[in-house]
Amino acid sequence: MYDCIAGVYDLLMRDVDYVSYAGYIDGILKRYLENKPDIVLDVGCGTGSLTCAMRDLGYSMIGAEPSERMLECALKKDTNNIQYINQSMEKLDLFGTVGAAISFLDCINHITDIKKLQQGFKKVSLFLDPEGLYIFDLNTEYKFENIYANKLYYDLSDDVSYIWVNNYSKKTKICTMDISYFIKNDDGKYKRYDTCNRERAYSDKQIIELANSSGLELIDMLEDSSFDKPRRNCQRKFLIFRKKR
């Protein structure tokens, strides 16, 4: 899905404050765990930006990513105290357990096959320490129905521009996102990159049931970047699950 834009992914995501999000996740871990986890698994780590930010806070990290090209970009960064593996969530196979796992930037929404998500939850649960945490964000149903919907977005900047067209089905809960990026090269010319992404809108009930049947129990649900409960018009929330005893 991201192979064609792997080389420019960090440029496209330059407005994401990974350091701030790492601090937020660090706060969640400190709030809900008695002891700092020895190892944190970043599921769907992409180019490793959040993985590195978490490492800089003192965590030993494992980054799992199914895209080889995204991992190639991650390996060009400082890999000290980070182990990267070319694995998808539903095919995780670690040598041992981890104290916590995280997924960031719509990783769960990108898994549109419910059976694959179920298998992914089971794999994460399998490799968590007893009472270990799994923390992930989720684009909400409200966002798909009211913000993404069947809308067109565009941004015209000097170095990076894009045209983004959404097609959302309330019946299937699938949003198809056709995005064309235009990246300015050193010679002043623009190169076009086309992607087609699909995300599923999951209800809280769906996620909780899938996680519960995989050995995970919900301990909290938070509005994006806060410790408040999600509002009705919340666009992104964080869910915190604990491995059942």
C-alpha cells in the first residue's frame, strides 16, 4: 500500500509530531503499568519515526512492518536499541514476549479484513507479557461519516501538493482513498505519486469484542492526545487494552 511512496513518506508526514505522541504514549504506560516495560513492540512501524521517538525516551524497541520499502527507510535512521522485523500484525512471530505494544496512525483501520484483525489481536496478545498493554489509535465512525465521507480534499504547497478523493460506503464501512501527491524535485519539476488506500470504520463494540475474544480487555478509551473521555464528535481516539490474566 505504501511501497510507492515509501521514499517520500516522511516528507508527506512532516506535520505529525512524533515526539509529542511518544510523550503521550509514555504517559499512558506510566499511568497504567507499575513498572516500565523492558521492550515495546511498534506494530506497523512504517519508517520508524515513532519507534525512534520512543527509543529516545529510553525504551528498547521492536518495530514490525510488512512493507520492505518502508523498513528500508527505517533502517537508514539511527537503529540503536531498535530491532526491525518484516512482519504484518497477523503474522507476528517474536522470539519472546514484550511488556507493551503500540500501533499508530490508523494501523487498525487499515486492516479492513475483520478475520485478519482478529488474528492480529491474537498475535499481539500471544506475545505480550502477563498484564502487558496494547495501545492503539483509531479513526472513529464519526470521522468516516462526517469528515472523510465522499469528499474531495486538496492542498497546494510549493514543495508538496495533493488531491485526495474519498469514497465511503456506510453499508460496508469501507472508505477508499485515492490520493495523488506531487513532490517537487531538486530541478524544480514535480513527480507524481498515486496511492489507493482503504480503511474500515470500526465501532467500539466491534473492536472490544474482537479484542476480548483474543485475550485482551479494555481498560480505557481516550480522546486523541488527552486523558479525557472521547466526545461524540471525536475524530481519533486511543484505546488501551491489557492482556487478561
